[in-house]
Amino acid sequence: MRIDKFLKVSRLVKRRTVAKELADQGRIKVNGRVVKSSYDVKVGDSIEVGYGTRQVKAKVLDIRETTKKAEASELYEIVD
């Protein structure tokens, strides 16, 4: 699954277009490397998303095409 779609499905980012823009601006890192929106996410990847002054770090636990809002947090684990 593409990184922009994963961020939207997991509700880490509200909209896929916003996730794509973040990737195009170089604000998304996977395993320490800046990636484009077409990057293929795998279970176990470590994702860092930069929102202005805030950095969110998460580890991918599961990948699903769709998910309900209540189950979205099961797809990742926040890492400090």
C-alpha cells in the first residue's frame, strides 16, 4: 500500500491529498529515509511525519485497505 493511502486509512493524516503534499515536501521519512508518496509501506516500517513544529513517529503493525475509525489505531503504534 502506498504511504499516502496508509496515512489516510490509519487516520495519521486526515486526507490523502494532504499526505501526498507532505511527502512531496520531504516531510515523511520511513526507516530514516525521506520517501515519496508512492513508497510501498510494509509491516514493521518506522514512519516519521513532520507537521510544522510537531514530529509524529509510528511503527506499522498492520496494513488494511479500509478500516473503521475505532480500529484505525490498531494499524500503528506511536513511538517516542
